[in-house]
Amino acid sequence: MSPPPPFCTCLFLTLLCILSLYTFRNAPTPHLLPRRDYHHLFLSSSSNDTISSYLRRLTIHPHLAGTPLSVDTADYVHSHFQSLGLETRQLEYTPLLSYPLRSSLTAYFSNGTTADFSKFTPEVVMPYHAYSPSGAVVAKMVFVNYGGEEDYRALGLLGVNVSGCVVLARKGGGLSRGLVVKTAESKGAVAVLLYTERDSLRGGEGGVERGTVMRGVGDPLSPGWAAVDGGERLGLDGSEVLKRFPKIPSMPLSFENADVILRSLEGPMAPVKWRDSGFSKVGRVGPGPTMVNLSYKGEEKIVTIHNIVAIIRGLEEPDRYVILGNHRDAWTYGAVDPNSGTATLLDIARRYALLVQMGWKPRRTIILASWDAEEFGMVGSTEWVEQNIINLGAKAVAYINVDCAVQGPGFFAGATPQLDDLLLEVTKKVEDPDSVGATIYEKWASGNLATSIQRLSGVFSDFVPFLQHAGVPCVDIYYGLDFPVYHTAFDSYDWMKRYGDPLFHRHMAVAGVWGLLGLYVADDYILPFNYLSYADQLERHNNFLATLLDQSMSLRPLTVSIQRLAAAAREVEDEAKHLRELESRGESLNLKVRALNDRLLLAERGFLDDNGLQGRQWFKHLIYGPPGDHESKLDFFPGIADAIFQSKGLNKREGLAVIQHEIWRVGRAIERAAIALEGKLI
């Protein structure tokens, strides 16, 4: 239960309700209070019990995307939005998703015993990897640590060859499932078993982590356009589609079963670094003598998925969109992933609806979005972005994402840099759920705030199509770094009540930050974007890049363009200050403010390049995106990171030319952003 609100808050709310009722009956005034007072009311109307009830309803059954039970959950969200009086839409897409039909896994040990690892919880989908090909193999086991290139090099030094073997890998090392399988395939392995080390003391014992092994995002049959009924689809046997799917089967495995196999292996001793990492009792790496008989049969089929959106029309700028999004589908019950976020989104909708009832209308339009099929590769959000790419490019102000709202203790956030200051300001207004009398900012400030805000280069949630394809400024927030029941049958309401957030106070904190971010971006007269912060971050990126490159490389294209961006950002700050002063005197400045806001809105689009990243054209952002080389030391400038990796296979002159070209491309992108901020033709 939430603690009772202080007397002054109760009195404020009571008087506000009386005033609102009187005004509704006697005057058409669209705003009863200054916008900031509505922000205070938003925070005051939080309720942990309400969020808890939403989460309980969302997680009463598993709801894998494309299944009947998933439709039930979509209907619940749709009905909730409608019950609040919000304009609500259900948007259907028809992508290719992947489901298991049957699987089995048996281990044969050198002492003549066997172990059947095929048992699973019948209420949920059997453990599987979406888009794994069907297949059956009998082969010796080899342990490959995380399954990265560095790990295979270490095995090579031990004289271990994985060709013709089934490899056992543990999740981690910054590697996606798809990359682990792709790398194993390139080394000649015939199948992959992938497990996650779990701390059983926190409720993760026995869990098997499901997930996708498809590379890329969105519907694989409609890359770059929306998967709508009757629309164009590529063939399953086309090269564009096949390159996104692995060629060897893979399966997830529980930590306990993986440990049984690990203890049975012979061969060379594992490198010391492998033995001292994680919970696994790593000794010898194989091959064998343990063998496994792995069989998997799956199917890919076109299904209907459902995005649910609620719209609160803006009063002054209805054609500018602030989007708050979370995905709804889950591998199992999804209490943490993603429905802690869904329950929080439903509560934000309730609180926004309360503000509307009291006379508030946002300056800009707010869209609350519940995405489907994220677990298969951000499918629902990607199809929506691809379908709306022109309007988003011209009109989207920001996308604010929450996936797993609460995984455990500790506040974490990622953002594009122009939103850093706003993020810090909002955290000063929300109470920290784990520290009495402190704000989230104060708890967060105990670390290094300059490095605490992450950058959104990864491919792990629904901000990806907005930022990395459409160039929309983004924020991603959550509580807790990770959790032991991720993608398992134990991700339930009971686990959340016992371990994740028993009092739902962390949910309330996420709702406070998420909802306030939306209100500030939707309501502020001048958009709260600070591109000086972006220029400072780019300068730090440039300085780090200089430490990696040959001294003969010229970083002048980056240096000059960053300086231009910083100069444009300073001019914008001065202009915004001047306009605020004029506005405070009662002058009408709507057209001038609109023009300035358009420049702030469009600047992020400048970082896009129509040609995209080499070999991955869909990813168009040249500052933040996934590098092709997952051993790269750069988590920014993905095209430059790719060029550095590519140069290793070329002679020095050719390699330097490849890198220099990518430096020029990034420099031009930063210059485009600067020109957008300047707002004038050259």
C-alpha cells in the first residue's frame, strides 16, 4: 500500500476537483491551471495498488505474440484506453513469426548413463529459439564460453576444433543469441546449446531462457516497408531473407542442465579467465566424450499482431507527436518483461486522463503505444515506424521507451544527448523508491552522472526503429540492471511481488519519470532539447576515436563539424532565451517559436544517412547504431567501427582509405545536423 498523502496534498486535490467541476459547468476555458501545476497533479495521483492490479491482470496467462491469449491481452489494453475516454486505435500487421512444434535433447555420458533434458512447463511455450531451423544432430559437445571470436581463438590455442560438434555457450559477453549461432556456424559447428547463468537465491533456479536468433529487426519478409495484409512479401528462399536466419539449429538450456554437461567434459583445461567467470563450474572444454542427440522441429508462419495506441490531441501543435511506448507481448507470463512497463503505461494513461478531465490539454499530441511482437525482433514497433516514416520524419518530437520497467534496484537510463538535461531535471522531481527523503537524482548523483546516461547503440528494445532508422530523439529508462527469471516460465506476478518490487514503489518511480518526461516534451513552449550537450558528447567520442586510429588519419572532418554544431547550439540557446523573455512580456511569438522548435526537432534527422551502414542499410544513424564487429571498442560511430574491422583484411593504404571515407561520412552527418539547427540554406 502507498503511504497516505500529506494533508496539504489532499486539500490541494480536493480544491482542484471542486474548481474543475465548477469551471466545466460555467466556462469553456481550456486550461484551469498553469501547465506545471498539472505536472504536480500527475505526480500526486500515483498509486502502487493500481499498477499492481494492472500487472496482475496482464499476467494471468502467457501471451506469446500471434497467439489467442496475446489477443486477449491486447483487448485488455484497448479496453483500458477506451474506458478512460481516450481516442484509441488497434493497428494490425501480418509478419512472419516462428513457433516450435517439438523438440528433444538427450545427453550420453562416458559411463553409459543418459540424461533427458526435454522436460518443460506445459502451461507456457516450450523453450526454443525463434527462427532456429529445424534439424536433428548427434555429436560431441564442446564448451565455447560466450561463443565470440575471442573464445574460438582461445580454443584454437588449446588445439580444440569445434567442426562437426555441438557447442555449449553461456549467454553474455555482449553477444546476441543470433551472433553466437552465426559465429558457431562459421566455425563448422552443427548445433548450439545456449544457457544463462542464474543466481538461484533470487528465484531463477530451473529457468530456461527463450529468445530469437534472427538477425536484424522487423518482419523478415518486408524489410523497409510495413507488413500489412495484402502487401508485398519477399520469398522465404530469397537471399535477403535467408541471410537473416541461422543455418544450424539451436536450443536454450537451463543452467542446471548445462552444469551437468560441463562437469562431464574432458579434453584440455579451460583458460583460467573462463574458470573464474560466472557461476559455472568450468573445468575441461571437450570435445566430448559426452555426446548429445538434439532434435528440433519448428514452423514459420504469417500471423496477425496488434499494436494498440491511444491519442491525446495537442491544443496548439496537434501535428507534433510525443510518443511513449512499451511492448506487450511476452515469451511466458511477462511480469517483468515487458508488463511491468505495460502496467506502468496503463497507469500513466489513467493519470493523463485525470488531467484531461481537469481541463488540461497538452500543447503537442501525445501518443501512448503498446507494441506487439517485440520479442521476435522489435516487429510491431518497426512495422509501425516503417509505415509512418514520412510523418515521423517531419513531425515526431521524441520517443520515450520503457521495456522492463522494474527488474530490481537501481535506476538506469539511456538517451540521445540533447535530452540529457531534461532527464536529469525530471529525476530531481521524483522520489527515489529505495531511499527515504531522497530523489532519484540524488541517489543517481552518488555515481558519475556524466557516464551514467547510456547511449542507445544497442539493438534490444523498441527505441531502435525510432532512433536508428527514423532519427527520432529517444529516451529509454528502467529500474534494475538485470533479473534471473528473464524470458523464463518464472517471470510471473508472484516473482515480482516476492523479489522485484514487493510494494510496487519502483513502478511508481518509473511512472513518475516516464510520465513527466512526456509532459515536459509535450507541454514546453520551446522544446527542452540541449544540443550543446550533444556537441560535448560528440567531442568526447572524437577524442576517444583519436586514441584508436593511426596518427596518419585525419579527424578534421569530425572536429570541424562538431565545432559547427556547437556554434549552432549556442545560437539556439541564445535565441530560446530571447524568445522566453519576449513571451514573458506578453508578446505573440507563435510563428517564431514554431520555427525554432522545428529546427530542434529536425536536427537529429541530420545524423541519418540514406545509404545506411555497410551491409545493414536499414540502420541509418551514423552516430548511434550497432557495429558489425562486436569486439569493437567503439559503441558509437558504427560505420567507422565497421571500417576499422574491415581494414584488418586490407593493405595499409586501402585500409586507411576505408576508414577515412567513413570519417567523412560521419562528419557530413554532423554538419547536416548543424545546418538543421541553423535553419537556413547555405
